Amino acid sequence: MSAANLSSEQSHAQHHDAPPRGITRWLYATNHKDIGVMYLVFGVLMFFVGGLLAELIRSELLTPTMRVLTPEAYNQVITIHGLVMVFAAVMPITTGFANYLIPLMIGAPDMALPRLNNWGFWLLPAAAVLLVLPWGLKLIGIGTGTIDTGWTMYAPLSIQAGPGADFAFVAVLLLGLSSTMASINILVTVAQQRAPGMSWLRLPVFVWSWVITALLLIAVFPALMAGCIMQITDRHFGTHFFSASGGGDPVLWEHIFWFFGHPEVYILLLPTAGLLPHILATFARKPLYGYKAQVYSFCAIGVMSIVVWAHHMFTSGMPTDVNIYFMLSTMAISVPVAVLFFCWFGTIWRGSMTFETPMLFALGYIVLFGIGGLTGLVLSDAAADQQYHNTYFLVAHFHYALFGGPIMGIFAALYYYLPKMTGRMYSEILGRWHFWLTLAAFNLVFMPQFLLGIAGMPRRIPDYALQFAPLNMVSSIGAFALGATQLLFLYNILRTAFGTSGAVASARVWEGSSGLEFTLPSPPPFHTFATPPAID
Amino acid sequence: MSGEKVLRLGLSGVIGAAFLPVRAQARAFYNFQTPVTPIARDVLFIHDLFLVIIAILFAAGIGLLLYTVYAHSRRRHRTAATFTQPVGRKQWLWASTPFVALLIIDYVVLGIPALHSIWALADTRGAEMTVQVTAHQWHWQYQYPAYGIGFSSDLSTPARQIDDRAPKDKHFLLEVNHPLVLPTHEKVLLVLASSDVIHAFWVPAFGVKQDVVPGYLRQTWVEIDKPGVYRGQCAELCGVGHAFMPIVVQAVPPAQFQHWVAAERAREAAVQATASATYSEAQLILRGRQIFQSNCAACHQSNGLGLPGAFPPIAAGHPFAASAPMLAALRARGFYRHGLIVEGPVPNHIRIVLHGIPGTPMPSFAAQLSAADIAAVITYERNDFGNHTGDVIEPATVAALKDGH
């Protein structure tokens, strides 16, 4: 960055050192902290929307009878639950952390492309509205409700689906645009805006995790977006990309979807896997273990995740050799993931640990995501996958991987950075209750689902045979408890953000914290690092 | 087959010891259904092996975690260490052992049995019999080309059990009107096709799950070694009836299978005969109600009101709004006027049921319902749900249209 540029940033900061007032502050926001907060608020809101849909699913599955939903409504609810949680909850929250934290962590005054940042965010609410709008339309007698194909949107079921599917495809296109903009912004920021002395191999691990995540998003989201356009033309303009009756290939969509969908798992996972070491190191009061090993593991995971997608399709009838390739390549990913686990253990080993809420969630992450990872190893087996595929075993596996990983990581990071963002401490007692109840309830929901899958219950069915009844009831009761527990979390963050009862947070917040973001006051001023910090 | 030998050696040698004690104990809890084919036994073996390995790995991980949480808490360990990576050759060696172990677990302990099973499943040679399985929204159809017989297999659980208006029976949602009958101890090739969307054929006791993809013929095989009834379900979301298309397989000894074939042929001949028989209105309506519940009610609903926007009502005089192509098709056939469903001409009604309406979800029933069944269900539809046309359709009328007149 040139000196001239820096000085213009400085004068800019002097002119507008206080945030604008009123709604325009948010509508026209270009400040990375404001946009980061908007992403976080939007993501948490959608987490509760997705959670409400999960409660509907579990209410229907409480007993073997169609009681709460019709089969059509059930299919719509599971589809929107998946789309909302993946695209509208977890991804925006991790992008929010990127926006808020990356400039602070690398000593930059803001993101490199602030207006693009604004646009990227404001596409999200539009996409979320598109996903649920068909339900509103149905209430006034238009259409058949929203998309009902499952979040995988397999053709030709998707071509048969009602107009809700068009809304969903357009929503995914918007989400793809939004993610691509955010990713470009993050890459440019990290490449161009680092403070002098902040070399690539001194970047905090979280920043590295987002560099790989952004590269993945740019690599794979276009494939899904192209696929969505092909779906739309199949539905309305007489093409037959995915319809066998016109010479198309339904399996092609599966390939396109999973070419995106598998890296997507790591897109959800990596940012929190990058935040985890910061939290572990802080509360172990020890430097990070295996910095380079973690960075190189992120790179390896990024590359490998692009070439293993068809392990989601072992039962689709691919040639034997193809199944074997995807099995062997998938197994290889266990190595860099194991390196991450090794480094996490190395970071806390012989530390001097205290167990504040963020640390509890970070340790919970290791346990739950560990179960997700180990069962993933099981699923990589193309032979045994014949039995696990599309059963509740799979459902349990990816909830351990995606709730156990990203969502536990998000809780950890929110509690960790909330005092930094708001200047006040959250309630530690409520936080701990939130952790322990979440841990217990989560296992109560999903442990029985492993057993259900093994016993032979397929996923995505609204009604089931009687031998599955007892475990489903346990799982549903767990889900109600898990949902209720999240209200504690909501209360705790609202109380911290808007209340005055919490203790005032220091700049450093935690005794063991390190990093540029903790050199700033809590909350940080509207503009930070207008002059780049000195990196020791 | 030296490769085979090596694999078997690998199977028994590398992991046999770890696997035996757990097997007995694992059976006691929720587990895979008892395997009855070679593939299912392979898969169960791999599953049991996995359970042992991931249990060990998890125990090791959680043990380490609990230990460090206990021993390296601030109360017991006041000064944190400062190391950030392995130092010296010895530490590097120690640090790399977990990864070497992981690679061995991946590619040897788990990889070898997996390859064995994958190759075994792919080997469809030497089948003694072929059954063609066709998936429809939402039922299965089975054909035995060698015997010239075939039938469709529909859920037989009544709607009132699903709606909780009647007590559920033992095999709720896993029972059909006409199970797939297979001989034991014979390698049976299943050739799978779909008439609409992707479905998946899955019977847990056979260890086989195969997606059924429209536009392709997929194949898999079973060799059942124990007579019995085995139940499975469609395992790929295929629309609103996905939960309601079970697979029931009845495995019988070969001699009994031949008896069944003879009986099935006789039954089909009798069905053929019904095409020229005549029935009373009451007989037709009685039979028609059963046919409707098991073939039509999934979409048109058991009360005949359909689903707004997707599936038209059967009861005339009801409003219906849907996509333009669907309404145009209904209008052209005389079943739709001024936004309302009307009772169209009988021959068109028969043609719709026989051939379906292309471009809409209405499928053809010509292959799965006999002329007598179609006559019965149309008579029922035209005299129930508030319709009082008094029309009585005899099988001969349907048979005539079926033959293309």
C-alpha cells in the first residue's frame, strides 16, 4: 500500500470518526465493523428461523402419525431448514466474523472494497425472503408453497416441483453472488491491506482459514450457480440438461451439486476451525501449537475437498473404479483434519487452563466435531455406505459435523468476541448453563439418530414404522430442549449488547488473549488502524 | 484367485481379533438387521470393525482431553508451557505416529474389506434369475421376464392408520398388497429402472441400496440364504409419497418359488378373464374403493379433494387452480370448466387413467392395473365423492380402449 493512499485514509478518518446516525448507518454501511455486525445479526436471526423449522420437523416426528404437517409441508420444511441453516445462518455468521475481525487482525483500516461489502450483505435478506416468500403466497392462495425437494434439489424432482423451486434457485444465485463478492473482498483485503511487517506466515490462523474458504467459494460456487440456471431453463425454457426424457442426465445435477456441496462443508467448517486455536491458546495461556502445520492443513483440505465430491453419490450407480477413487481420496482428507486435531490438543497440552464459556464451547467443538469426523471416516467406505447412505446415521453424522463444528465454534467465538464488540462482559453463569444444556440436549437429539439409521430408518420421511418410535421420541424431546436452551443464548447476547448490567470489558478482555484486535479499546472506535500498527 | 486369497487373509488376519468379542455384544443393541446375503454380511463385518475402531479412537481422544483438562487446569498447573512444535527427532517421530496409524487404519484395516465388498457387489455375473424393478411415484413394480409375470406392489397400510383414526398394525408403513417373491440360494439379478424421478431400492437385510435413476438401467444382485420376509423402503426423496412406498420381499425355497410362479400365472390368467366379465355396480364400487385408496389417494387424497395447485379434486364442482399446462390438459379432456372440476366424458376418463396425462404428474396405470380394476375405480370415482352420475363402467369397455380403439 502506498503512502499516498494511507494518508488519504487518515484524512477520511478525521472527517468521519463518528458513525452516521439512524437507519442510513446500516443501509449505506461501508464500515467493516457495521457490516460485520449486520452479518452476525442476520445470521443469528436466521439461525433461529432455521431452528424453528427444525422444531417443526421434530414435532412431526415425535410420534409415528401425520399430526403436525402434511407430507408436502414436511418436505418443504426440511428443505428450507437445510437451505437456511447452511446459506443464511452459518455462512453469514462466519462472513460476519471475517468482516469484523480480519481488518483488526491484520492492522488494516477497513476492508479493501467497502461498497462491494455493502452490496454483498444486502443481497442476503433478499435471498432469505425469496426462500420463505412462497409460503406467504400460499397463504393468500397463490402457488403450492416453497421448494420441497430437499436442499440437494435433485433433478428431475426439482423439475416437477412447484413455483417455489424457482424462488429457491434465484435465492441460491443471489447467495452465490453475495458469497463471491465477500470472498473477493476478503482475498483483496488480505493481499493488499496488511500492516507493514504482517507477512503471510504471520497472519493469524483465522485469517488463513478465511483465505482458503474464500478461494474455495470462488472455485465452487460458480458451478452451483450455473447448475441453478440450467435447472431454471429446464423448468421453463425447454432444455433437458437433467431430464432423461429429453436425453439429459439426472446424475449430472448430482455431480454439479456435490462439486459445490462437498467443498461447502469445509466452507462452513474452516472459519471456525480457524477461530478455535485463538480461543484455545487464550484460555490455555499458551502460544498456538503447530501454526504452520495448521496453515498447510487448511491448504491441503482446500485442495482435497474439491476432488472428493462424489462420495455423496456412492449409491447412484457410478462405475466401480470411480467409487474406489472417491473412497480412497476421501479417506486421505482424514490426515489434514487429524493434523488440526493434533494441533488443538498440542495447544492446550501443559497449558494453564481456565474454563470460561468460550473455552467450554471450544472444547465441546473438539468432542462433537470429533464424533462427526470419526463417523465421516465410516461413511467414506463405499461398501458400508450402501447401508448408511440416506439414513438417519447420515443425518446424525452431518449434524455432529456441522452443529458440533461450525455452530459450537460460532457460540465459542461469539462469547469470545462479544465483550470486544460491545465493551461489556456477558453473563458467565448463563453462558455456562447454555453450554452444558446445549451439549446434553444436542447429544440427546442426535445420538439416537445414529441408532435409528443403523436400525434402518431412511431420512426425509414424515412418518415411520413403529420400531423407530421410541428413539424418535427421545430425539424430539432432545430437540425441544435444545431449542429452548438457545433462548438463554439469545437473552445473554441481547443483555450484553443493550443492557448495562455486565461488567466493563478491558481492551485485552481475556488474561491470555493476544493479537492486534486486543490492542484496541473495547468496543473498538468506529475507525481503527488509520495509521498501521507496528508489528513486532 | 491369489488376489482373493490375499484379501481374505487381510480380512481375517489384520482385524479378526479385534472384531470377534464386540460382535456378540453389538447385536444386543440397535443394529443392522440380521444379514441374509453375502453382501450384507460383508457390510456388517465392516460396520462392526468400524465401531471398534472409532470407539477406540474416540476413547483415546476423549481420555487425552479429560486428562489435560484435569491436569493442566490453572489450579493444578500454574505456569503454562511455551512449546509451539515438536523439537528434535524423537518428538517428531512421536508426533507422526498418530498419522501413520491413521493411514494404516484408512487404507489397510478399512480399505481392504471395503475393496473386497465393492468388488463383490459389482460382480453381477452368473445370475440365475432376473427381476426387473421399476420405481414409480409412489410404488414399486416387479416383473419376472423369464416367467412372463409381473405386478405392482403398493403400500397396504390404510390411510386411517396414518391419520391415527385406527390403531396401527405391526408392520405399519412397511407392508404391501403384493410382495416381491424371490427364491433363496439363487443369485438374483435386479435390473432397476425409474418411470419418473430418482428413487432408491433399499432392503437393509440385503445390504444393498441402489439409486434408481430415470434414463438409466441400474443393476444389483442378491442371494438370500434364509427364507423369510424382509422389509425396506425407498431411500431417495421422491416427492410427497416418499415415505409410503415400502419394499417387501418374501424369500422362499426354490421349490416353493416354482409353486408361487404357477399360482401367480393362474392369478394373472384369472385377471385376464375378468376383462370380459361383467360386474354389478356395487361390486365395482367396492373394488374401486380399495383400488382408489392404494393407487390414487396419495395425490387425490382419500377424501377426493386433491391438493390445491398440484393434484386436482375428484369431486366435481370444486374449484381448482394450477399451472397453465395442467389446466389446459384437463380442459381439453373435458374435466375443467370456469375454474371448476367437472365430470368429463367416460372414454376420456378411462384414457386418463390408462395413459396418464403427459407433462403432468398423472401417471399411466395401464401396466399396473387390470381392465377390471380400472373399470372399478372409475365407477367408484363417478359414484362417490358427491358424484352421482350413475355410470357403470364394465371391464370390456376399458379393455377395448386399452387395445387402442
